[in-house]
Amino acid sequence: MKKLTIISFLFLSIISVALGQRKIVNLPDLPGYVTLKCDFHMHTVFSDGNVWPLVRIDEALRDGLDAIAITDHLEYTPKKEFIPVDHNAAWKIGETYARERNLILVHATEITRKMPPGHFNALFINDASLIARDSVWDAFEAAIKQGAFLHWNHPGWKAQEPDGIPKLYDIHKRLIKNKWLHGIEFFNDSEYYPLVFEICKQNNIALIANSDSHGILSEDYTEPEYTNRPMTLVFAKTRSHDALKEAMFSGRTIAYFKNMLAGKEEYVKPFFYQCISIGKPYFQNEKSLFFEVTNKSDIPFYLINGIPDAPSAITLSANSVTRVVISKKVTAPLVYDVKNVITGEKDVLKVELKY
Amino acid sequence: MKKLTIISFLFLSIISVALGQRKIVNLPDLPGYVTLKCDFHMHTVFSDGNVWPLVRIDEALRDGLDAIAITDHLEYTPKKEFIPVDHNAAWKIGETYARERNLILVHATEITRKMPPGHFNALFINDASLIARDSVWDAFEAAIKQGAFLHWNHPGWKAQEPDGIPKLYDIHKRLIKNKWLHGIEFFNDSEYYPLVFEICKQNNIALIANSDSHGILSEDYTEPEYTNRPMTLVFAKTRSHDALKEAMFSGRTIAYFKNMLAGKEEYVKPFFYQCISIGKPYFQNEKSLFFEVTNKSDIPFYLINGIPDAPSAITLSANSVTRVVISKKVTAPLVYDVKNVITGEKDVLKVELKY
Amino acid sequence: MKKLTIISFLFLSIISVALGQRKIVNLPDLPGYVTLKCDFHMHTVFSDGNVWPLVRIDEALRDGLDAIAITDHLEYTPKKEFIPVDHNAAWKIGETYARERNLILVHATEITRKMPPGHFNALFINDASLIARDSVWDAFEAAIKQGAFLHWNHPGWKAQEPDGIPKLYDIHKRLIKNKWLHGIEFFNDSEYYPLVFEICKQNNIALIANSDSHGILSEDYTEPEYTNRPMTLVFAKTRSHDALKEAMFSGRTIAYFKNMLAGKEEYVKPFFYQCISIGKPYFQNEKSLFFEVTNKSDIPFYLINGIPDAPSAITLSANSVTRVVISKKVTAPLVYDVKNVITGEKDVLKVELKY
Amino acid sequence: MKKLTIISFLFLSIISVALGQRKIVNLPDLPGYVTLKCDFHMHTVFSDGNVWPLVRIDEALRDGLDAIAITDHLEYTPKKEFIPVDHNAAWKIGETYARERNLILVHATEITRKMPPGHFNALFINDASLIARDSVWDAFEAAIKQGAFLHWNHPGWKAQEPDGIPKLYDIHKRLIKNKWLHGIEFFNDSEYYPLVFEICKQNNIALIANSDSHGILSEDYTEPEYTNRPMTLVFAKTRSHDALKEAMFSGRTIAYFKNMLAGKEEYVKPFFYQCISIGKPYFQNEKSLFFEVTNKSDIPFYLINGIPDAPSAITLSANSVTRVVISKKVTAPLVYDVKNVITGEKDVLKVELKY
């Protein structure tokens, strides 16, 4: 009865208070849009997760997120011997708590089937229990009726696709044809699925990155290459539930994890140039010019395949100013491939440094 | 349905496996006894905690504990709108899981009342539901009937004793007279209660240190002075449930937290000398002798009040060899007070370094 | 002959290269000025330090500084048995290396005497050897002749002032009268001297914060409260050697260390308001308004002494958004004292949060 | 003149003091021998390093070493414009400082030539200046005359062998024939040279691991896979200079870096079994036995290639107790390859877990 990090019930009598912090994640906006940091896939004790729903909200604030969806499984509730099934429990418990903390909580659920079709999250719903249907197609239809954004989860998960390769079965093609498939996870947990890219491009489907957390988030992603949990960056007109929804249906997303960005060139290109700025040369000697590239974002950029006589590779470390020395012999544009900004199954972003 | 740190249900089909690690906490045994690292106070979603019971077992293994008790409140179950009350739930869920991992899980509960008498844990019980009685005395009696080790929790908790001072009310005196009060928390969460010492000494009651965790343990105690969660060190004849119980009822404990040890001199004195060893002088010059003190434990010792001509203070850092230089003029025994080894309300351990 | 972090001599043949990074320290500029992060006091093997001069430059870049001065002692050269005395050695070794890396290296030295007058740094000089004079006053005069900015070091250093209190001796008064004393260290190493404030205010002298590093900087300041080395923030018209010098002589500085800012109100007040921004209320219920305060700087601000019915204290954590809940009963301006922004010996900054 | 970590000169007047700590590195002894942790290759400002010699001693104590050699280059002294060449300077400066701190300082130097023959350290010498000879063979001879232990440094260093492959040139064969080559670096800095193994085995030459540090050691090896600097483990009869020398000439060494051990089977096999202990089964069910393996060392062991029906791989984490579950069907000895204990160019140690 002591020491509650989750102070919801105490809150009734507290009228003036400093209510905790949300970390700032240093990622730029795009012109006309704010960049919302989101995670649309996680579990609680109401399915096979190990934490109470409010823990997910506290974790999101600590990680600097703008929006989350709690997506307990409709069809897999292994704790039901002790916890009665209530598909809307996490939403009911979290709604006010999130609103008071300026976090956008998206009402959601996970449709959990064998492959095909596999697992799907339905976001922006209003009653998960109506989606718990025997037939998976009925479940999809019930979700769509509620205006759901439907996204396919971990399409190459080895427990369902032992070769790790996402495949479009008939039911997926039918979903696409109906325009019922709005997103696919490119990153899930610690995996990613490069082949998702072409499916998304050809069918105008949003790329998604989610944690799919079951346990304690601060205890996952502790390996140094996992600088943060997987996040979907959504470019919304404002920081609001409805603007988020509009942006998602319009496909304005980048999947972000492990210092990698995966997205359509129309989003990752301006995003890269919002992250960096290039100064005028600050020094020169007989042979070389010296200039600086400032990267004000939390993402390092790994530039490779430099032109002859230029540095063959440059790392623009996160939140750092990188000094570059260029031979005065270099006259061609200083173009690079950005190794960690993925624009297709086998493509990375090309950029130019103009000094 | 993916990525379970808590793999209990998968376990059925796994017959040969490496089942994870338990960290070694570097603390010595006492002659004739093994030192069991224990935490007898923590909560889950079955009362006002925020995690599933198996999380508590995983946390204990990661922290190198030998034994824990999960002590959900009998009288405070704020999640009952979603989770039906079952006072033995944590025990039922955790019993086999703990045994397979060689962790001693103590069946327990918390009797949770206003002051007086405050909160009490009943350890080594067999049915918590029988202890859920209207009258607190009936609850105590029901616990004792089950052979419980009864310990008083956070006796100076400011929510119950605004001046922070533990007080013996009539009901506590009655418990003591009946020999029903077997332990008192000296450390709870991040607090401690120096006055507990005299009560324990006069009445042969064990000193206890517990975390009283409600949230995520790895997210508590992150301040650098909190090197670990509060632990009760128990000196048991073997590493087993029954030997633990015998040692507790015999009062062979030290309370350990924040690099402090609090206990009766008969336990902390030999414990200190088991932690350290002193080498012969390795060097001398005209004026001084040089020798080393090895501290093989995880606990630093802060020696103060040195004799004239000797170093006035020496820090024996954890897992380190400390070099000491002594004037050849020093002939008296090299005695010190150990600032962080508490043997009474105002007393600390006195030791001698024999080189 | 291998693996040189200090690649100066290799550089001759390298014409195009990525030359390493400078960390971004998140501190805002003031309108009309850029905020230069500076450390004007450190030592090398050419006096009693333990590193080669280029190490100081590499350390400065890693710490995100804009300018440093290496200030080897004129009068204390304990390594002279092995290293011949050369008072300009650090400057000669570092000058080009710093310029290539866009770090402002200030030519400097330390005049090192018993108290009075104690130790003084002379910055912006052109030949340290001319300042090595028997009489300390001759040394001051030689420095001033070179146009030096003269600042008094650690005026309350206990090795020189056992009571820790800075005192103005006659020679200091004479320096002030001559307008030869341009700065005084408020922070030095891990100490600070509150009484310096009044001397600086009354005599229009700049407040300075310096590391006075002798050893390895990354191995100092590892205690968690030392988030960075001491820095002098200088508000210069441009990021250049000459603009730095002009700003120093004009006294536009803040001393910064251990999450404390010490400076004249005319600088710390606009600096505080450049660090934070306050959003419109994002939520309300019957009794309260909820709004956010964004602190985009690396410095947390500790607001205390809130008005009645408002939160009594608010921590605006660094690089975080803090949520504040205000009773609708509050109508007065939301004023606070900022505990860690010092404007006088006993004064702290007063601010208002306008939501 | 303030805050000296290196307090040598202050020491004169200090007669009684606690003189700092040496970290304990958890590595077992072998029966009859103590395990000395050593680094025989590092530089200071007296060649191309960037620190004063005493820094190397402080670093060694902090890292828990028993012995070091400072090996400034004879032929490469790029700081000579500022620091006169003195090949014995580091020894003269460090000798007493090390002795007072119970660190074995080995008098040494580095013979620094183009390939062939490359670079060689001469350890246990008494005057480096006599080894500074024009002809490299004369240098070798002068070292041997002083009783030197001669070891070949980084034999596959790409600056000298672009293909990274160590090669025995005539001069090396002549050294071997003369029995003048006593050791070869298997690990140097962050590189290693597997082919060294066969040369060492065939010619009874000791395997060596050294840091070859030029800069600040605590700033190298910060990548998580570099848990410590490269160390040569030497099995000496006592912890003394002379016993170290005897053990080195007898070839009783293991090279240790990045959680890898490389050595002759006669040393690494008993060393492995000294690190671990295996408990009796603590639990069983119908199908499986459960037992624990305790690894009290700082080195994790990666066991692979398990027999049928046993776990295919087991990680025995450092300072941890690992739980292993074995099918009751397993009757054959539980043998494994230890992936990170190297006994030859392509061989790893084979072990058996007896439970």
C-alpha cells in the first residue's frame, strides 16, 4: 500500500502538483508536420504480458513517446484462471491516466491467429470485445466497421514462418484488395523484415515499428546497439489523437530502431536534411578545406561510398558536430549513401553535403 | 504470445536446457552457516503491485537472492474490479517455477492495518485466506497457528507515524509477551528505523531488511548509493527452506542495505572478519611500514576514529585491496570504528587490523 | 608508434578525412550573442600536469567546449629534471592542432604565488616567458602589457586560506584599482566560493568557472552530481578568438558547474527563459488545469517556494517536458525561486511561469 | 599545483595514510602457482605516448594488475624537440612509486624496427640506453646480455604486414635458433594473431597479451566487448619480480582479452576447472534433472557442441550460477567445446561437466 509510482488513485485529492517528466527525444519535425514518436504494440496481464496497464503508460512517458496502443491478444489469455477475460480492460484502466499525462492512448487490440493470416493489430477502435469473432475475416470486418487502422504484425516471425520470409497468402491479398491493410511491421521487437518494403510501396501501406513488449521495457533493449525501443515516427498535422489517425491512414510514417530509419524516400530525405546542418569552411591550408556538419538528432548517420579524393566514409554521430577535411582537388558534388537510412529492400538514401 | 522472459508454460516440452543465471553476490559465509540473501516483502497485481508474480522470481534470481516471500495485502486489493481476490494466488503461480530455479519461495502474506498495530508479514504459512480475519488479533492467531514467523513492517513509516518514530503500543507488547513477534524491519524500501535496534535486542527479535517492492525492482534503487535492494542476510545451517526457517526463528540475521550492515555484534563481528584479510608488510622505508587489506566482499567498509599517528580513516573498498602506510612509531593496536556496521541505536562495530 | 588518438603528425599526408566529433552541449544562445563553453585553467607535463598538451584539446572537443586555455605554472615546474622549462610549450604544440579542429586555443599562463596574492591566470598573452618575473607585480605588469585578461584563481583554496574564505589583501585592492583584475574563479575544480559574488558585482569583474585539471579529465568529475567539468559560459558576438576576448573584458559570463549557474541577473535571467518554454493547458478537470514546461537544455532547474495552492516545488529536468497541475483557485502569478541559479552571495533567481 | 592524483612528491611528509586501492580481478590461481595479471607493453611522453609514467602505474592499480612494463621506443622519440631523450626515464620516475604501491614494475624498452624483424620488447633489463644500437642484431644481443626476456610485438600488424599474417623471416628463425625469442604477442591492443599459436607451440615460446597503450587507458577498451585491457596471465611461484621472471622464461602464460583465453592446454585446462564448480542436482521431475554450475571468475565461458539430448550450448556467465536441465535419457559424459578458450590455431578446449 506504499510507494506507488502509479499514483492514479491518490490523484483524486491532489489538485496542484508537478506530475513527472517526459524525456525529450531529439528528432526534428518536417515542414507542416509534427513528428510523433509512437509504439502501437504491447501487452499486459490482461493477455500474456507481465505488467499492469499503467506501467505501459509510465514507460512511454519515460521513453519520450507521444502515443501508444496497448494490444492485448483477443485469442490468447493464459492468465484467465486468475484474471477474467476483459478485452477492453487496459483501455478502461489507462484512458484518464494517459490523458492527464498528455499521452495519446490509442484504443486497440490484437487479432491473433495462425499463419495465414498471422497476427494483426486493430488501432483506433471503440470496443475490442466486438472483434473477438470465431472467423478471422469476421474479426477483420468488425474492426474495419469501427474505423480501425489494421496492421500486420511480424510477418516473418520464425514461429510462424520458419524461413523468416513474409509471404502474401490469399487472405492478405484480399485484405489489400479491400484496402483493409493499412500498415505492416518492418521492425518488431528485435527483428526486422526487409521484404516488407516492396509490399508497402506497391500497395501504399504504412511501415510500422513496434516493441511488442510483454515484460519490463527498461530491461529489454539493454544491448548497446538497441539505443531505444522500436518506434513508428508519424508525421501528423498536430499532436492529437485525430491528427495521428489521419497521418497513419495517409501513410506518413518512418520505422525507427537500432539507429536505422526505414521509410519512403519522400519522408526520410527531408527528415535527414532536418537533422543536419552544414557550416561554411572554418579553416584551410594549402591542400585542404575544413568544415563542420552538425547533427542535432539522436540518430547517428553513417555515410559511405564517398567520391574519389573525398573521405570514403563519414560518421555523423548523434548530437555532435563532425569535422570534415576535403582536398581542394575535389570539385564534384559530395554525395554519399546513408547506410542506416533504408528506402527499399536493397536501397539506401543518397544525400549530398553542400559546404 | 511472443518473447517470454517468463517461460514457464513453454517449459513443459523442454527437457534439456540452460535455464538462466543467478548472479553471485560476494558475501562470505560464517563458520558453520551459509549466508542466505533474502527479501521477505513484495507485492504483485494480486494486491497493489504492478507485476505478475513470476516477475518477482526472475528479479530475485537476477539479484542473486536465495529466498523471497511474496506478501500481497490481505486487506487492500485495489485491482479487484479486474482481478478477483485470491490471497494464495502468488504462491500457487510461483511455487514450481521457483523450485525449478533453485530459489526458496516462502509462502506468505501481509496483514495490513492502521497503526496500531500497523502492517505485519506472516512467513512460512500454508493458507493465507485463513488469516483474512476481521479482528487483527484473530489474524495474528491464525498465522501463528500455521507456524508463521511474524514480522512488523516499517514501524516508523511516516504515513502511520508522522514523527517517524516506531512506538510499542499495547498490542505490540502483547505480541512480544506471547513470543509472537519474531522480526522487525530495520530497513524498508529506502527508509530505516534506528530505534528498532533496542526493541530487537531486549526481546530477542530478528532484524529484517526488505524491499517492499510494488513496481519494477530494477527501476528502483537506481540512485548510486543504493547498490542493491534491501536484503536480510540469514545464517542458515544449509541452503534449504527448513534451515532458513530455523535460522529466522533463532534470530541469526543481519539487515543489509545502502552499504550498511545492521545486526547484533555476535553476527556482524565475525562477518566483518570473514570479509577481509590482512597481509604481511610488503615494503618499508625509514619511517613507515606498508601493508595491504583485502576486502573480498561487495560491501565497502568505512573505518574511522583511528588512533594517534595512524591513518585517521581508511576506506576498504568492495572487492579491492587497500594499501595502508603506518608510521613505525605506532605500537598500539590499530583499532577503528566501522562507520557502516551498526550494532545498536548509537553503536557501531569496533575492529582491529592486525598486520 | 601505433594507434594514436592524437593524429597530428599523421595528418601531414591526410588531405581528405572525417576528423572526429565535438559533442553538442545543449545550452541556448542569448539574443545577439552565441554562448561559448570555455575552460581557462588546466595543466600539462610542462608544469605539474600529467598529460601532453594535445590531450587537453582532444578532451575539450569531446566535452563540447568552444575555447580553452592551457595555463602551466610559471613558478612550479617539478618535472624539470626530465623536461626543460619552456613556458610557451603547450601553446606551440597545440596552436595548429586546435585551429584544424575549430577549437579556440587561448595563449595563457599561470602566475603562481603564495597568498597574497595567490594564483592568477593571464589569458590572451603572446609570450609567457616574459611574464616569468621575480616580483609578482612585475609579472602582472608584464601580462597587462601583453593585453592580458587577468583572473584570480581559487581565492578560497584551503591550502592558501585555511578558513576557505577569499580575502581582499592590499595587492588585490591595488589590482582592482588599476582595473587589472578582470575575473575571479567562482568554481574551481570541485570547490566554489560564494563570497566572490560581491567582489565581482562591486568591481565589475567577470565570474569564472574552470576545471584546473592536472590529470585525466574523464577520470575526474565521475561522481553523479558532477555532470560536467566546470565551464565558463561566455556570451560573444561571434564564435571567434577576438569576440571571446571582447566578451570576457565586457564581463558577459556565467559560471556553470554541478547543475548550478552563477552569474549576474542580467545574464542568468534571459538565459533561463531561453532554456524553457511553457505550453498552453492541455487538459483540465473540475478542479485543476494541466500544462507542460519544456526544458530543452542540459541543466535541470529546481523551482522552490511556490505560492499558496500551487506546487511548492517543481523540478524542470534537463531535456525533458515537465507536467504541472494547477488548482483553478490559483489566480496570482506563478512565481518561484530557482534554487540552482545563483545571483548573489545569498540570492537566487526569481522567475514566473506564464501558462 | 593542486589536486594531484599522483601524490609522489607529497608523500615525503606523509607517514601514515591509506594509499588507495587495487581492484580485485576475479581469476583463480593454479595449484602451486599464483596468477599474476600483467601488461608488458605501454608508452609515455618519453616516446610517443601522451601521459607521464606515473599515470601508467595508477592505471595498473585501478585495473588490478600485479605487474607492468613501460616500453618506450628506443628509435622513435617524436617529442624530443621538447623532451630530451632518456631511455630509462620511465623506470627512474616509476621505480619507488611502484614499489610503495606493491606493483611489480619491470624495467623494459621497445626495439622498434621495420619488418623484418619488426618491434620487440626487452623485459627485465637494467639499462635501456645500452640497447640503443644501430644494428638491430646488436640491439638484441645487448638486451640478451642484460638477461632480457625478448618478445615479438604485434607480428601481424597491418602497418607492417598488410595481409595481417605473421611471417617468420630469416632473422626471426635466427632468434629462435639462438633461443633469444621468449615470447610473442597473441593479443596486441585490439588485434590478435591466430597463427602465432603454432610458432609458439613448436618453439616453446610464451603467448603474450599486451595493451600497447599510447593514450589514456580508461578511454580505450570502452566498447562493451572489451571488458578489460589485454593481459598476460603468468603462473608464478610467488608474487614477486623474480618469480615473475622465472615463470615467463618457463613459458607459464595465458593470453587474455575480450573474454578470450589463449594458451597451451596444460595451462588453460586446469585454469578452466579452477574457475567453475558443479553442484549435485537440486531438483528433478519425471523427465529431467536440474543442477547448477558456478563460475566464480570474471570470464564467461561459452560451451558449444553439446551431445545429443543435452543442451546444445550453455553460457556460464561470469560471477554467476547457471542452472542446467538435463534429460534423464542422457547417459554419456556431458562434454562441450569451450568456444572462447583457444588452444591452437584452430582448436578450442574440450571439457566435461560432471554433475
